[in-house]
Amino acid sequence: MELFGCKTVQEVLIQEEQVLEKYIHKVEDGGVPVPDASPPQLLDVPVIDLISSQLLQLLQMNLRNSDQLDTLGCFQVINHGMSPEFLDEVREITKQFFRQGNDIQGYGNDVVHTEQQKLDWTDRLYLTVFPKGNRKLNFWPENPESFRRTLDQFSMELHVITKTVLKAMTRSLGLEDNCFSDLYGEEGEHEYQIQLLSSILIPNHPCHADKDVEGLQFLKGDEWFRAPIVPDALLIIVGDQVEILSNGVFKSVVHKVVIHPDKERISVVALCYPESFKHIEPFERLVDESRPRLYRKMENYGDIFMENYQKGRRTIEEAKIYV
């Protein structure tokens, strides 16, 4: 895929070209702040055992302790039901896929809308996994041979974890269990998409899974922090729509990935969306005199988000009500 002279990262490296200006993000380009030359500190990210009741307890603790609300934009979960061996299999099929130099529809880099647009230094495979009727299997690779089977199992496991997390969040807010899930359509039929991402630095360099290679960073205040690596844990990041629905109780955390100087970084990202035709606004029971409405009603949030993302803007700022 090549639009406005933009090639995939693998194409640039294979052809031994210099990094294109479109892949270089500068301070003057706008967007979120960039770190200084010193290495960012590690962020203290809570690690939650899903077998126990730790998740609900943590959420309730943060609701009672308002000075911690801005730290709960992300957390790691362990004992989530997926074995280390299976997670290694997911990483391995991802690495094998990107080693092939694929020419598969659904695979490439960012969609390019304008000649001025900045791009991420990454190649990706983007697939819808739920509802199953929306899967476009002609985009699903058949090589490696175990790819489809492994991704199907991985998405089913994530579906169960998502329901567990959403239920705990609604209970911590004092709401009915189905408040979040009702926005995601019929049981099991919410929009769920998975991205396989590869940040490639050196041609023919051995691949490293993201459990070995740092790169993810979070913005807290005006300072960037490194995300800690917890082997075989899943990192859950609160999104903009949850911040709006909770009327700002839960915070969407600004995050980015920086390249490693000499290693490739692989990651698997799952995105869970409410049904596109449903509007997003704070739950009425979370709006009162002590906590007025902080966000306006928005529809087609996903489409608006992608448009703003390409321009380096945060959509959540459009949703905020300023008084």
C-alpha cells in the first residue's frame, strides 16, 4: 500500500531507504508533550488478580480516594485465564506474520488522508473479531497455519475478561451490572477489533515480543512514565468513552509507544467499541449538584476519534463541557 508516497515500514527497510519525514514526530507538530532527554521513570501500575475480588476493591478504593482518580487510567491483570504458553503462542504467530513481508489486504500502515499527515513507525494488521458475522476472513492470514485458530481462541478469552472488567467498573460506580454492556449490543455481539503491531527498526533483526521490549509510556501531569513489564499480565487501558460515561470518574490515559534503538517490538492490541449508532454521554445517576455534567452527548465517537487522531488531537477535549 502506498498513498501520497508513503510505504509500509517493512518496504522502507527492505529497500534500505532513509526514514521518511512523515514518520518523524516533532514537538512543533503539536499533540501531547514529549519527554526530555532523561529516561522516564516507571509508572506504578496496579497489578490485579482477577480470580480474587481485587479489581472491585481497587476500583472502589479509588472512588473513595479522589486524589488517586487520575492514576486509574490503566492497570495490569493476572490470573486472567490464559496460560503463559498460550500467550507465547499468540506472540509467536504475530512475529511469524510480520516476518513474511505480507501483501495482504488489511495489512499495512496508517491510512493516509493528507500529504501533511504524520505516521506511526509501525506496520499493523487490523481485524474485526466480534461480532463473528462481521469477520472478513479473506483478510485473516492462513500463514502461519495456526494463525486463525489462535486468534479466534485469543479473542474469545478476551471477550470473557472484558465482561468481567466492565461488570466490576459498573458495580464500583453503584450502577447495575449491565450499564456498560448494554451499550455493546446483544450478549457477545459487541464490536471488538484486534491489531497486531510491529515496530521494526533493523532489517532481518531477530524479533522480540513486547514482554521483553519496553516502549509503552503514559502521560501523568506533564511528565511521561514508562509502563512496567509484568510477564504474562494483560494491560488494560481506560478509553475516552468510559471517561465520558462515568462523568470523569474514570480517566482515559494518554499513552504512546517509542521505538527501541536496536530491537523490534511486537504488540497485540484489542479494542472494544460500543455500537456505533448509540450515543455516548454520562450516566444520569452520576450527575448531580456535587458533580455536574462534565461531557456533552456525542454520536459516532469512533469515527470522530479516528479523524482527530490523524490530526494529532484528543477527541475527549471536544466532549468536555467548559464552564
